[in-house]
Amino acid sequence: MLHVLADRRRIARAVRVLRRRLAGLPVRGVTITWHGGGKAKGDIAWLREHAFWWRHDATLLRNRHWLVFGHAPDTPTRTETITCEINLPFAGADRRIAGAILRDEDDALYLAHSGKIGGARAGQRKQAFRDFAAAGNWQAARWPDGSTTELLVIGPLEGPRLARQVSRFVLTVQRFKAGDGAPAALDVATPAPAITDAGHAMSAACDRPLVLEALAEELQRRGLAQDGGGDPLFTPRRAAPPLLEIATDPATDRIERAVGRLLLRRVGNNGAAAILIVPDMARASLVEAVGPAGVHVVGYHWRAARPVFDGLDAALH
């Protein structure tokens, strides 16, 4: 079970870790605006590779860290508008604040968001965003008062892909606010399973949207993904589109569930390629185990914050 962090010193330490892990190119003297006509001036940090900027201010608001982000595929200008906020309390727990730091049973820390999006258009409330990103990494978290709610876990603070995971969240909010009806990049073909153990399982669940996004791009380049609405992993342009399952956690039970789903989906889909996507470390043992059942196993490894798929073309043909 994940727990909402409430200790002042630990939250302050987590914010320092977050600042260090995000880093970025400084852009000085930017006027930051937000919904309702508010504005503030200060420095921001731009992560060009991940297409977003961010700013942290511990003095602007009375009881919280002001942590704001903007979608920015191009160099920030002298005036930038906030896409989303992941504000964090100085201490304690306040459900009115959208951001939270979570800790697992091993005391690893994660950045999370309640799904409450400020500045959205009329009708775009918390539930609307929750529906938009329904297949994201939503996990149950326990508050200091003992109550439990679901929060969107963005990524581990010490994880190697935190900046990319934050980028995907910012882009998802940007698409939501724009009224984009296409699936958000955070969506996955099957919902990520609830995590009952700690450590690598939660990190794997945070990685899952990045794997899906890269896989969808690879399939689109091969003419196997839709342009626009619907599930990006499937296409109407083939009589038997490939069936895919992704297991980012190499634990045996996770792999078994993914294989089981894949085999069940093959029933009635004669001729469809059945492809299991797993981390490279799990590929070799699985090829021998599930190959005779007609399942192609594709491994992936990380190059910076992007997964690279080995053997995808062979599995598709």
C-alpha cells in the first residue's frame, strides 16, 4: 500500500530531490500566467528533450510548494502559460492540493497527482480528467487519517525516467484541456494492474505508458497503427491486426497474467500474430516457454528514457 507523505522535513527533502532530478536549462525573467488572470514573474527551467518547462516557488503560496509546469516543444518565450500544477503541501495532508508525495513499504518516494485539474474548460472537472486518463497508473493511497483514495502515480523520484514521466503527464493535461478526443498518450491497451507489492513493481507500472507510447510510434511507422481515434495499437487496415500484451514488470505472476490475456484474446482471431512485449531480461526464458504456443516474444531495453524493441519486425511478419 502507498502512503501519502505528511512529514514536513521529508516533503522538503523530496522537493529538493525533485528539483535536482528535473534540472533543465534556465530561462530568466519569464512572466508566468494562469487561468483567471493571475501572473507571476521568475525563472523557469526548460527540458528541451521532454518538451516542458517547470518552476518551483516556496514563497508565493502560504501553505504549499508552488510547482507548475508548461508544455513547451519550442523555446519558452518571455510569457508562458501554466499547463498544470503539482503543488505540494509544506506539511500534513490536504486533499484540496492536487499534488502528493507517496511512499511505499520500502520507503521509496513517488510523485503523484489527484487528477484535479485547474483552469480546465467548463465541464472538465476531476472526474472528466480521470475518465480521459482512465488507463493511467492510478493506485490506492492511504492518507494520514486512514482514508484511501486513488491517485495517479507519475513516477519514482529517484527513477531514471522521471523527467520523461512528468513530460507525459504534462502532455496529457495539455490534450485534455484542448478538448482532444484522441486517446491520451498515457492510455494503455489494458489497464495497468493494481500494485500490491513495492519497489520494482511500482516503477514498472510508471514505465508502462512510456513503453506503450514508443510501441505505438513503432507500429505507426510500419502502417499498423490508427491515425486519430481508437486504440493506437490496432488498425482496421489489416484483416488480422497483431494482438499485443505488455508486461513491464518481469515478475513471474505479471508475465503469466499477460500471457494468459494474450492467449485468451487469440481465441477467434485465427491468423493474428500474438506478441508479448517484455523487458530484455525476461525475453530469453520466455521464448522457449511460450514459443510453442505461437506467442512471439519481443524484448525491449532502455536508451536514455526511450525503450528500444528487439525483434519487433520479425514478430510482425
